[in-house]
Amino acid sequence: MSYYSNLMQINPDPPQPIQQYLSFHLTLEHQAMLPTRQLSEVFNLDSTQIVPITDMLAAVMGICNHRGEALWLVDLAYLLGLTPLFTQNWRNLNPIKIIVIRECNKLLGLAVYQVDQLSLYNLRSFQSMPVNDYPQSMAFCLQGYNLTPDGKTTIVLDGKAIFDFLSQLQS
């Protein structure tokens, strides 16, 4: 028996797919994460820098100047059917935490309650979402969930699906 076949017997499992995610809070109670490959950056924004735009989806907070360009800002919790930031005393959350996602050279700012940390996850550890655990309005961008060591559920979101959903609404 060769050395390489001995290695295969010792470790018969193929390498695990590992990916980096940014975790954050949508509300005080709801934690989520996005893959970092879909992110551009994270920054704090003073709420006075947001220019409201009328006749838009209620979850659209407005736009801000970001690196000389207009960046659309969306209250992610509100978009997903959870408690909106502005009812979570968001003026006291100043500065607002913005996660910028990118898709096909387009940027979108997601306003969230709190940004947490970067972590590596085995993609096989994610579980499918139970149908009744979260609002149906959230189904379009859910990839599943992960249980933290302390038993809390962290939902896994798909940034591309958020872009696609908002693009469909504009059509």
C-alpha cells in the first residue's frame, strides 16, 4: 500500500467548503450574516447625511454621498418584514451602521442595527430554514441558518437575491 492511499484511509472525508461571513444584528433579537465575497465595505453614517427619496418602497431610507457617488440605503430589517430601524430608536443608533453589498459593479447600502464580526463557516453546517420561523417576506433571500455555540439562530442571507428583489420592484 502506498503512502498516499494510507492518507486517504486516515482522512476519507473531502475538504470542507469554508467561507468567511460578516455577522450583524437586524434587530436586537435577530442576527444575520452575509458572505464577505458579496461585500464591498462597512461604515458608519450620520443619519443627517441621508437624503430621503419620496414615492419609494418604505424600506428605502434614501441616498447618501459615498465616495462622490449616490449610494441607495435600505433598512434591511424593514425590507425583511422585521421591526424597522426607525422604530428601534434609530436616531439613538447614530451613527447608523451601513453594510455595502455589491453585485455586477452596483452598490447598495444596507442599514443594520449592529455590525458584529467576521467568522469562517463550514457551508455544510448551515441548515434549511423552518417554514414558519420567519416572515414569508424574508424568503426571497434566505439561504438557511446557523446555530451559534450558545444556541442562538443566525440567518444566512444572499446579497444577490436582495439586489434581484429590489430590481424587480423597480421594473
